[in-house]
Amino acid sequence: MGVAPPASLSMNYRHAFHAGGFVDVMKHVTLARLIEYLKLKPAAFRMIDTHAGIGRYSLTGDEAKRSPEWLDGIGRLLKAKLKPEAETLLQPYLEAVASENRNGTLARYPGSPLLARKLFRPQDRLSALELHPADYRRLRDLFEGDVQVRVTELDGWLALNAYVPPKEKRGLVLVDPPFEEAGEWARMVEGLSKAHRKWATGIYLLWYPLKEPREVNGFVADLKAAGITRMLRAELSVAPAVAGTLYGSGLIVVNPPYTLEGELKIVLPALAAVLEQGKAGHRLEWIRGE
Ligand code: SAM
């Protein structure tokens, strides 16, 4: 007899349908910039990936064939001619993707835990949480024997509170839930507020969908009211803002490195130009500064 999944797990969401799409590209490029920044100091850092997925996605498997979102994401980016300054900033991300596809054809895409791991130095560590039982097993198998990675079958919302601060006292927390359930916006604000009280100097990277402008406005208002300083809001839209359709991707970066705003000023317009599906745009602003 199967065990009922925890209430906070959406069993319907399978990231394999979306891997390598425009959302992943924007999120993973930003993640790679944060990791590159953390690597500037020799001290070890930890990444906590609260909703980690399976780590490696086939772009030729059933899910990707049924929903080939990657064609309008990483597929386009690899064919694009970028300006040199954008290309330089995207290089660590693109090299990590290339390392999954050594024969030159795009067949696999690295999700956040694998992308991060590829960018790590020997001293850096990853704690990856995944609650879907089958996805957890795949992620665990992917990193089997890797002393730098610990994969745990645990509710990422619990981990967001329980795993901070990490013993390294430096690093970042990626919070990337499916947004398929009611209450995930509020859980994000509450989870961040609690974690931030325990670890105020960590970098937090929160993803949210641009789907319902009303929900995004409420989320941003709640974040402002949470009293957390140094929060940067970055958004990329690739299609006309029709409520109910996923027309863009948003990120909140808490405690961004001082370099990030300038980098995103270059990266976001470059991605918008490449990933446009009818109407593209971007937004970069501080929700709260110092
Ligand atoms: N972060 C991944 C990446 O960028 O490659 C993608 C993650 S996907 C958007 C969300 C994942 O969260 C899914 O694999 C889903 O099974 C998992 N999930 C859903 N609810 C969860 C929870 N409460 N705790 C941990 N994982 C959860």
C-alpha cells in the first residue's frame, strides 16, 4: 500500500516538461552568477536547494517531446549571437550546459543542483531537498558517492527554516517551488522571513511565476512589509501579459552581491531579445535597499 504524499507536495508537477525553457534559463543564469561571485573568496560556501527536482533532464525523452519548452529556451540561446559582454556573463552557465552535451547536440539539461555542482570548487557543498518520492530517488542516484552533495527527501519549506544558517556561514538558498498549490505565495514570504531571522546575511534566490499580475503585486507588497532589507526584484517577460498564462519569470534576490544588479542590467535585455515569444520585456528594481 502506498503512503499518502505530504499535503505540501503537488504530485502533478513534473519539471521534466519545463526543463530548459525560458524560466530555467533566466533562473539558472542568475544562479550561476551568484555562484561565480561566491567563488571569488577561497572560503567554502553552501547552497541549499529547497525544491531541487531530479538534477538531469533528458531533452529527447517523452516529457520533453510532449512539451518541448526547451526549444524556445536553451535551444534558442545556444544558437543566438550575443553581445560580448552578455556572452562573458553567460559563459559559466553555457559551459555547464555544454558539459552535459559533449557531442555537440543538445540532448540533456542540468537542473539547479547539477548546474551548481558543476560550478563548485572542491570545498563547496550542496544540500538538496526533494519531496516527490520518485524524483528524490533519481536525484539521490545522480549524486551517489559525491561527498560534496547531500540529497534528502524532505519538505523544502521545513528545510528553509531548519537548514539555516549553514555551518559554512556563507552561501545561498534557492527556493523554487512549483507554484501549483494555493498558499505558495504566502508560504514563500513567511518562509523567507523566518529563515532571514535565523540567517540575515545569506543570499536567498526566490523564483516566482509571472502569470497573475494581481498575485505578483500582492507578493511584492507582502515582501516590502516583511521588513527585510536588500531585496532585488528581477523579471523577464517573453510574451504578452495575459492573466492565466505563464508569460514571464520573476526572481527575488535577498542580499545580492554588489555586482549582480549591473550584471542583470546586461543579461536581462539580452535574454529578452533572444527568448521573445511575441512581446518581451524586463524589470530590475530594488524592493528594499539598505
Ligand atoms: N529547482 C529545480 C531546477 O531549477 O532545476 C526545479 C524544481 S521544480 C520547479 C520544483 C520541484 O519541487 C519539483 O521537483 C517538485 O517535485 C518539488 N517539490 C514540490 N513540493 C515540494 C516540497 N514541499 N518540498 C520539496 N520539494 C518539493
